[in-house]
Amino acid sequence: MNIEHGIRNLKFDRRGENLRSKAILISSVNEQFDEEILPTHDEHFYEIQRLTFYSNGDETFESIRSTENRFHLCMLVEGEAIEISYRDQIRRYNYIETFLIPASIDEYRIRPIRTKAQRSILLIAFLKHF
């Protein structure tokens, strides 16, 4: 990157408290699942959601997600693995793996795979509606 071009694009008014925000809880299911929005700056073109799956004995909670015709960029940041199923296909993703759910997939399911972990956290980034 050209240094001068980079300096011209810095926004010095965006720092510290101007960028920090707290997660907003969207939904929670009986201490099994939390869905939160991690607010981004108004000028950012993407949103971030955090899905937290809690261990509750042998029971496994499954989340059904809609892409709303937007791709979902996902990363498992805590937990051992998750299973993503769509259109009769099942894919497994492990801790710290990043993967993309295409916008052409209308709906998909997320199920954590646990052996030792007490919870799993999946971050999902997608384009904002303008």
C-alpha cells in the first residue's frame, strides 16, 4: 500500500470510545443459545453477529439461519467444531476455521459438536441492508 494514500484515508475522529460498543442481545433460548449483534460504525458496510451455544448436558441446540440473499462469512472462535447443514449436505468446521455461506443458500442449520468444550462461539459477518 502506498503510505501517502493510506495516511489520506485515516479517520482521526474514529478512535477509542467512538468505536467501542456493547453487544446487543437479540434472542436467548433457555441457557442453551444466545444471539447478539456486535454493532459496527455507521459507515461500515457489514454487520457482525455472535452466536453462543452453551453446553447443557447431552442436549444439543441447533440454530436455523436465513441468509436473506447475503453471503455469511463465518468463523468459529471458541469451541471444538460445528456442523453446517444445507440442501442435504453436511459440512464440519473446526476451531478457528473461516468459511463462507453463499447468498444462494436460503437457509442453513448450525449445530455445535462438543467433546470437551463447554460452549461454542461463532461469529458471522454479512452485508448491511441499505
